[in-house]
Amino acid sequence: MSKRDVVGRYRGSFIGLLWSFFNPLLMLMIYTFVFGYIFKSHWVGQTGGRISFAVILFAGLNINAMFAECANRAPTLIVENPNFVKKVVFPLETLSWSTLGSALFHLVVSTLVLLAISIFASGYIPWTVVLFPIVLLCFVPFLVGIMWLFASLGVYLRDLKQAVGIITTALMFLAPIMYPMSVIPLRYQHFVLLNPLTVIVEASQDVLVWGKLPNWGLLGGYLLCSCVFAWLAFAWFERTRKGFADVL
């Protein structure tokens, strides 16, 4: 189902699946031009060429894009597949996994583009990129949990789809994607850590850009909280699924 989703998204276009490569490449070029040449932005406390800020920004935005794709599609997962609810004995919880598989595919492609540009800009990529799958593994339970929660609520609350778009945009600006955590006053940093993107964004930037080991303590705590959240979200999904057919 994930493969069908990815292929179906580009079916009928002239270059087909190659759009999954060109989209992140074009976005990275735009970030480089806007932030590097127009705004002349630089990461606080770091030095580098004009492309360096765009690479750091892109590493964080990739995580946000994956989260936004999963969260924005979740409220309509059940609503857009009424046949699976009414006519077929189907494990509806797997719809979230198929959506996650599609989002993972696009994240992998975007990350490959990021690494290619990093080689072009600095001549090397850090060895810590091998730890990126571990970072993603900590992120997966939260993503699946949020999709189970939003998918079930989206059946009963049709306005949720509009609200989720606002929420994902707000979380992007409230995560250390366009700025480092160090510029946030200490008394507010613990609020920023409550953002579900913060830990994963910082860990991704550490392993993909800075060549540093992630904060294993924070990642371990994040994984534990994500698993508990996913379990509670699945329990809610199973409890509410009995009414899906009646509402649809």
C-alpha cells in the first residue's frame, strides 16, 4: 500500500517518480539562494559558507515535512476509505503504517539529497549519518500514534483536518529548525522541549550535519514517551473504531 501510494502520487506526470528527487533538490536550492545570498543568514555560533545554513535548515525541515505529511493526512485516512470500514474485514490500523511508509520514502530521498549537497559544500559527510536510522526509529512510535489518534478523531470531527494544518505549522516555528536551541532563554527552553519535533530535529542535525553523537538520554526518554503515547492512541483507536461504520 505504501508503494501504491508513492507511485500513485506521481502517476501521469512526465518524469514520474523522479519528482521525489527533484522536489527536495529544488527546495534546497531555493533555501540556499534565499537564506545564503539574500538574507546572508548564518547559524549562531557556527561559521561556514553560504550553503551551510541552508543545509542545517534542510535537515530540520525534512523531519517537519515527514511529521506534517503524516499528521495532515491522518484525519482523512478512515473517511477516504469507507469501503475498508463498511464492506471489508480490514485491519484499519494498517492505514497509518502505509502512510508512514510513504513519508519515510520521501524522507530518505530528501536525506540523500542533503548528503549529496553536503559533500559538494564541504567535501565530506560525517560518519554519524549511520546513526540516523536510530533517530528515526525513536520518531516512528510518535508518528504512528499521532496518526491513530487523528484518524479516529477525524471521523467524528471533520474540522480537525483544518486545525492540524495550523498545528503543524506552529510546531515547525516552535522547534529549533531555523534557530539553535542556545538562542532561546533558559526559562523557556523546557517549553520548547515539549514540542514533539525538538528532540528529533536536534538529533538529526547532530548526526547529519555536525557529526556529533545525539543526546542518548533525551532520545531514550523520547522513545519511552512515544511508545506510551502510541499505545494509548492505539487503545483509543480500537475503542472508537466500533462507531466508524455508523458515522460514515
